[in-house]
Amino acid sequence: MLRAVTHREDFTVREIPAPGGLAPYSMTLAGDVRPDDHGDSLYGTGRFILLFDPASPEAWGGPWRIVCFAQAPLEQEIGTDPLLAEVAWSWLTDALAAHGAEYHSESGTATKTLSRGFGSLAEEGDGAQIELRASWSPSGAVDGHVQAWAELVCMLAGLPPGSEKIAVFGARRGERD
């Protein structure tokens, strides 16, 4: 089911070991936007964890739960936008709706970070990053949920749906002042 979902060409997905202790059964996918030859991405990365607990934890509202993580570097001016966190959350909910992924019991955080390097990291200058951590309980098939997560990671990286063949000029992480 999750392994059969296809993704856009510039988003690489692989199965990784699931974190222990979250549920009796779980599966984790890692995704990277336009990774280099070593599997690292300068554009964005994410994790998708599908959990199953036959005891149906009360907070989940059922036996299934999805936990996702997505992060991407930003241009510093975007990182200071006061609505950035709300926009990141809306990209998740919009992607879920666009892929017909019904859900309930959602929760999450959107974190924007501004940074400045010092000492041996001073040459990196200023930077910014957005990170979204979310969880929800799926209703029905999970295929659309995986597709929505992949779309979210790409959106955070500056690649909206339909941008698969568009060139990217340099990674935002490398554009620090």
C-alpha cells in the first residue's frame, strides 16, 4: 500500500527503520527533494510515519495514526514573515484535501527558525528554516495521505504541484548573506 505510491520525479522516497515505542506496528518513509548523489537534499526533507495500535488510543480516535515531519531552508526574508507558520499548516491541510485524504484528531506545530553562524560557522552567515511537525488520524485509505505529505515537503522547498520540470537555481541554504 504505502510502498506502491508513486511520487514526482524530483522527490525521492525510501523506507527507513521506524522509531520504537510509538505503537505496536509502524512503518516510516523518508523523502528528499532533489537529493544529491549522497542522498542529501539542500532543498527539503521529510518523514512520514504510519502507526497502528489495535488498542485504539483515545487521543487517536481509532487504531491508525500518521505522524509527519517536513522541513526546508528558506530565504531569510521569507523566514521573517509573520504568517509563515499559518501558511505552512494550510499547505498541509490543502494537500490533504486535494488528495482526498480524510482525517480527524489533527495536531501539530510549525516552527520558523532564523540563525546566524559564529566562529567556524561564521562564513555561513544568516539563514532561515521552516519545519512542520504534525499528526492526524486517517479515515480510509492512506495513499492520499502519503501523497499529501510528499506535496507538503515539496511546497516547503519551493516546488508547488506541476513544477517537476522547472530548474532550481542554487539551494536556498547556500544563499546566506
